[in-house]
Amino acid sequence: MRYRLISFIAIMLIAISQETQAASSDEIQVYDDAINAQDEFNVDFHINYVPSGVKESTYPKEIPANHDFRLTPEFAYGFTKNWEGGMYLPIIRAADNEWFLEGAKIRLKYIADHNEQGFYWGLNQEVGKVSHRTEPENWNYELRPILGYKTEYWNLTLNPILDIALSGHDQTPDFQPSFKISRKMSEITWLNLENYSDFGPIDQTRNHVQETFVTADTVVFGHNLNIGIGHGWTKESNDTTIKAIFNVPL
């Protein structure tokens, strides 16, 4: 059943992507206190499609987000109960129907010991090399603090992200905060409001991007699934984005 389900999803993704033109974000996700148990190994498939988005490149060689399709497998392994490592392999489909493996990113996440309810915190660091189709600079580093508060029915999470180019002439961090408000609806389903912002360089911040998603976290055939739709509120945001994250234990 698991392999038939995975094959069906892969076929559906290829069919959807026949109408796409190319790429944007390889991951649309707010990090909370979720972490793999020690020796747990899995892969998340990040799937993003922009049916209506920004049509112009913001820098040379960038693929505009309008009608883009992204598929990014993320392999994750739990080293201990507090430490998790991961590797992303961002994939895009270009306007000429060619698929490109954009490069690779690795990350290391720490979640501090905490009670099942109450305050929690952690830190995720990510470094990677990708093409100019998706980033202005090839080498980039992301510092993602994780701050949250959880009750039996609510989970509030904030990621005040700093994104830093490691190549090129300008290493001024970009401030890209995101947050997630989650409400438990059943034993397997949470409804969420997710918001993603980009205020640009910290020395000259302004509201470049503001996108809000209505999503759900649930379980389908024993697999964790995050799925939702988002809307942009600024001229530099995508008008509509559909996203999903599908988990497969390995």
C-alpha cells in the first residue's frame, strides 16, 4: 500500500507540473518542536506550486515564480533526542520542460528538553549551494531560531530567520520571520494559520513579501501530511501558492 501510494503521488505531481514554468522556494514551513527520535530516518517531500505569482525576475538568471513547480526531498536523521540532521535536494522544472537538480543543502537542528506543554525553544542552521535560477548567490546560510508555546489544544511558533549569502560582495543578513498558529481539531489533525515575511537586509528593512497560508497537519494512510493554500499581500508576493509536505519513514 505504501509504495502504491507513493507511486500515485509521484504520477500526480508530474501531471500537475506539465502546466508549470519553473521555480521559487524549495521549502515553505515553520519549524516547531517536532524532531526525529534517536536513529529515526525519514524523508519529507516538499511540494510547492504557484498558479498565480510574480512574473518578473528580481535579479539576472532568476526563474520567476509564476506557474512554478518545486519538488524537494528532505532526508532527516535523529542523532539524539535533541539533535537532528537533514539534507535537501531541491528540484525544479524549467519552462522548456527540463528538470534541474538545483544543488544541495544540509541542516542541523537542536530542540531543547521541554515539557509536553509550555514554552519550548530550539535552533536550526542550514548551509547550501544552489544555482542562480533560485538564489542571487550560490552559497547561502540560514540561521533559524525556534520559539514556541504549546497547550493541549494550541501551538504557537515563531521563526525569526536570518538568511545570509556566503558568496558575492554583500553578506548583510536578510530578516525573514515566519510564524504558525495551530489549533488541535482531533487526535490526528491540526488546523494552522502560517505567515511568511521577507523584510530584506536588516540595515534597510521594508515589507517586501507577506504571504499567509491556511493549512492542515494530519495523517493519511499512516503518513504525516501538511497541506494548504496561501495568498500574498504585497506586490512582491505571489498571489496564490499551493503547498504540501508528505512524510515517508525510511
